[in-house]
Amino acid sequence: MAITQRSATVAVPVGAAPRGARRLPWFRREALEGIGLLTPTALILFGLVLYPFFYAIWLAFTDKAVGSPGSFVGLANFRYVLGAPQFSAALVNTAVLTVSAVAIKFVLGMAVAVVLNQQIRGRNFFRAFLLLPWVMPAFVVYLVWRWLYDPLSGLINYALLDLGLIGSPIAFLSDRSTAMASVIVAHCWRAFPFFAISFLAGMQTIPQEMYDAAQVDGAARWQQFRHITLPSLYHIIGVVLMLSTIWTANAFEPVYLLTGGGPSDATVVYTLLAYQMGMVNMRLGEAAAVSMLFLPLLVGLILVVTSLLQRRAH
């Protein structure tokens, strides 16, 4: 007598884990997913920021030059840079350029933002036109300013002579008394739209009712600006000043394209000094030492600016 055996089939729900398999807790699964998402970003950050930063620190303690492997020399590069006459000039010029340019850009940007925030004819056109200096390539901007400053064919000298304000052309970029001021003017013209657009965007968020109430109470325009506009822009001012301080202190194009650091190191800044030591002299260790010496100064300046603004905001 034959006995027929039937195999029983068990339906397993789709997506269910096999019996006996261990499922990770939900918090571990989320942690693994987070690590998987952050790993590409961490690798990019390490490759583009951390590795060059620590490699530059290592270079500062070596005699690395173009074409040679380099060896550890301790603090020799720092002693050489501190003893170089260009270092003290670069320190002073960087401070003058940064403080003067940031102050001028702040005042000019705030004034333009206040004007463009009013109900004037052609306001949208002027807002769009304001971005033109900032979006133009730096190479083009500073070559144009170099032509404007030219003592023979420059438009500025031509206008001053035609108006009778000067008797002979002025060598703006070749005279120690005018070279740094000329660089600052050109840099401010190109960079102040960033201040103006940022402040204007902040002013657009201030409710009009606050100005109406102040006007009813008899507050003048300057009182409204002091007690309403400025307090509402404290956080924007802090971010803009911090970013502009970093960018201006690290500015290279205006000095390199206008004066090349001259005349007689009158406009040499630390970025140009690092370029001359690293690219011109091909001594990468000394160039890295210049950057490392200026790093604490930049960090300290940024901390001072942010702390003052945050204290004022509170």
C-alpha cells in the first residue's frame, strides 16, 4: 500500500527576515545609515581641506623646494621669515588693507542699501546694476583700474587735469604715498556690492509697521535707522564683516595686478609674500611658514569681530 507524502509549504511574508537571522536594533540601523551618508562628505572634506591644511603645516617645518623632497629643519623657516624685511612690511600692509577696506565697504554698502530700500524710480534697475562690479572677473576689474590710474593715458589723470585740480599727472601706483590708497579704492569698488546686497536683503525683512510707529512717535530718519534698522541687522552685519575680513586679508588679485607689491614693498601683503617665496623663489617651506605665521592673527581678528558683534547683539 503506497503512502503519498505531501510537503507542506509555508508562506513567508515579503520583506520578513528568515527565521534565525538577527535583526539590528533600529538605532543601530539609523547610525549605520548616517555613517554611510556622511562618509562621502567626510572624504571630500578631508581631501580638499584637512589634508592640504596639515600638509602645509608639515611643509613649514621642512626645507621643501620645487624638485627636491625636503627634510625636517624645525623652526629654521620661521626664523628666516621673521628676520626678512618684507615680513614686517607685509604685516603692516595687510592690517592697513584689511581694516581700511572693510570699514569703507561697510559704510558705502550700508549707505547704498538704505537708498535702494526707499521707494525710488528705477529701483529694480539700480539693484541689478549694483551687482555688476561684484560679478565681473577680478582680472578684468583690476586691469581696468590699472588703466584708469595710468599717469599718461588714464582717465582719472585726464579728468583731474581737465578740471584744473592738478598741474601734472599723478603716478598713483608708482608713488609710495598713493599706492596703497589706490589699491584700497579699487578693491572697495569691486567688493562693496556684497555688503550692499546683504544689508538690503536684511532690510527687506524689517516690518514696515515698526517704521510707521516710530514716525508717529516723532522719530527722525536717523533715529529710525539707529534704533530699528541697525539692531535688526546685527546678525547680518556680523556674518558679512567676518566673511569680508577673511576675504580681504587673503586678497591677492588687487595687489598682484595693480602694483605687484611695489613700489619698494609699499603694498606687499602676506599673500603676495607667500607667492613670491613659494612660486617665484620655489621655496615652499618658507611660503608655508609665512601662511602659518599669519594664521593666528587672522583667527584672532575674526574672534574679536564676532565677539564684539555678539556682545552688542545681546
